[in-house]
Amino acid sequence: MFRRREAVPFAFVAEADSFRSNVTPPPRQRASASQLMGRTLIGLTITAGLVGALMLGMPALETGSSGQAQQSEASQGR
């Protein structure tokens, strides 16, 4: 079934820009020293994990030049 579409007045959007609230949000609490240390340790752990995975994965991504040399020597001997 088709839904009936009605025109939506967008005057409220224009009025919302000029509206200012007199209610201020509460100030944000500052992070404690233990929270900052925890965030730092989590960041360092994630970074170390990514660097370690990259270091261990790089040899597998390299193209083996020794394998190509062995193949070319075997083909020359025939």
C-alpha cells in the first residue's frame, strides 16, 4: 500500500536557529589521574599490538628473491 504524503511545514526549523536556551549544561568532570593512566595504557597496548603484528607480518608479505633465483638456475640447467 502507498502511504499518503503530506506537506511538512519547515518553519519550526528556521525558528529553532533563533531559539536560545537559558539552561546551561553542567560542567564536564575532569578525568582523574588513574583514568588518564588507564587510557594511556590502553592506547599504548593497542599501538604495540599493531606494531607487533606489522613486524611479524612483514616477512610474509615480502616477495622472495631467493625463490626466483633458484627457479632461474633450474631453468638454465636444462
